Amino acid sequence: MNDRIEENKLVRILGIETSCDETAAAVLENGATVLSNIVASQANLHARFGGVFPEVASREHIKTIYTVIEDALNNAHLSIDEIDAIAVTRGPGLAGSLVVGMNMAKGLSLASGVPLVGVNHLEGHLYSAWVPLDDPEFKAPQFPAIALIVSGGHTSLVLMEDHLTYKQLGRTLDDAAGEAFDKVARLLELPYPGGPSIQKAAESGNIHAFDFPRAWLDDSWNFSFSGLKTAVLRKLQELHADGRPLRIENVAASFQEAVVDVLFNKTMQAARQHNAGDIIVAGGVSANRALRKAFQEQKEFRVHIPPLRLCTDNAVMIAAAGHYRYINGFKDDLDMDVLPNWRLISMQ
Ligand code: KG4
Ligand code: ZN
């Protein structure tokens, strides 16, 4: 731990997140107590495009960022001078969106002298598993842990042997899991974002209605979801050509089952092979009820899945990762730039 940080001193981190279509700011105390959590979602704006429209996203971030940060500080009853570090998402994400949060963070840091800590967005998703929120039974993950990060832009299996230490075991070779949900939702003419729409439709569907393919890619920890998406498209075309009635609930349920099957079983296998006692599931798709249920019902590993409001993009997770970076002595300079394609790399 950083010896410049006095023992027993409260560490308060202001987190700022603008990597995609959520403008978010939060204040986190000692990596555990959420003093404020503001998320301004642009989902409604992007819904008519069926996905995130980058120019619209950055313009919207510019409009809302100031008030979002102001609200986060006000709700925490703190001024910027009472903050120990400003944690900001540096990447990966949309360049034009990342820049808005980064410039705001730099401006605040320059004016107040509060240090900056750049955070990897995926690391943020991982650290959402360290935030108790209001769970009295909460236990922090223990190492070694296998982490499945499943979001709109990423699908990765990561081995964490310590804080800030990541070994990427595998990733998607094509579509991210969330992207597959979004694309299949579009095929089914369900609204954006696709994940929650498919989950809802799947509730009244039959998971055995269609036997969609699973890409196991057995000799690696990688994933692939584009074949599944194409199989759904073909099935829809076939049903249409035959003039057969289509129950989209059945397609949604069978598709969701195929995704959950692969994500769950590969993660379990990775945990076994790496002698991990704990599994972390994080990122937007970890909000999925069927995926959560699969992990929660097994008894082989302790499983950590963040509460729903920390699954999709938020700034509490950025503040949490920023907290661990800060107490371990990591700080960034004002010349830090955004890294839209930044990979998850170990800090230790
Ligand atoms: O982590 P996130 O908010 O943003 C990125 O970093 O990409 O993830 C957004 C993704 C979207 O693709 C969305 O469809 C998916 O998470 N998602 C879900 C659910 N809620 C959000 N996917 C499946 N089931 C859900 N309930
Ligand atoms: Zn995310």
C-alpha cells in the first residue's frame, strides 16, 4: 500500500465514466461505501438507431457531464478539495466519448490539485465485484479468481491472481456477448438495448424450441458468437419462406440458452483448470437473469456477480478500480491521453 496514504485516513475517489453511452460520476469511500452514484443513460436517444451512434454519444456527454459530476459531489456532500483522487475511464471505448470524461477530469485536477488516476473500463467492470452496495452477506472475491467480463464491446476470460494483476486467458474472436444480444434483438425487431429485450421475450419462450449451435472452441478459452447470430438469421429466413408462424419468444429463449451455456461452462472449466476458488462475472451481460441463475445455482465455486445497477456501465466501478490503483501508488499526469483500444494489462 502507498505509504503516503496515512493509515485510518478515509480515501475518497471521484469516478468518471464516459466510454460509451452512459455519462456517469460517483464518489466511493474506502473502496466500499458508495456516497453517490449518478448515471445519465443515453439509451433512449440511441434506440432509434438500433445501436450507439458515436457522434450523438459524444455530443450528449458534453451536454450532461458537468451536471452529472456536480450531482455526484453534491449527493456525497463533498467538495472537490475533499476528494483524494479523480479516477477516469481512459479506455477502451469510443474515442469521442472517452475524451469528454478525460478532459473534464483533467480540468478538475488542474483547478483543484487533486491527482488523476486513469482506469481501464474492463478493470472497472471487474472491480464492481468488490463493492458491497447494500448486501449484508457481502464477501470480497479471493485470489486466484477467474473473471468473465461480458459487455457490449467485450467478452473475456481473465485470471486474477492478485489485485491489479490480470492474465487474459481468452476473448471473443468476433462479436461480444452483449453485441450478439443486441444484433439478434434487431433481427427479432426488439428494442435496443437488446439484452434486456431478449431476456424479457425469453421469459415466455421455450429454451428447447431451436437447437442453436454452440461454438465451444475446445482447445482455447476464446469465444465466438457470430455463427450463432447467423444461425438465428437463417432460422428466421427459413420460417419466413415456409410461411410458418414465428414465436419470437422461442427464438429469444433458445438463443439466450445457447449464449449462457457457452459462457457458463467455459468459465467453470477455466476455474477448475486454474484452481480458482472464486468466479467473478461482470459487465452489462452479467445483468442477465439466466446467466446469473446458472452461476448462482452451482456449488463448486464462490461466485461474485455485482448487483444489477453495477453490472451495466457506471462510475462506481471506475472509482473502485481507481481506489485500488491509488492505494497502490498509481497516479497519472495531466498529459494522459485516452486509449480507445486499451487492453487489460497488469499494474503490479
Ligand atoms: O457493460 P455495458 O453497460 O457496456 C459496455 O461496456 O459495452 O454492457 C452493455 C451490454 C449491451 O450489449 C446490453 O444489451 C447488454 O450489456 N445487457 C444485457 C442485459 N442487460 C444489458 N445482456 C443480456 N441480458 C441483460 N439483462
Ligand atoms: Zn462496460
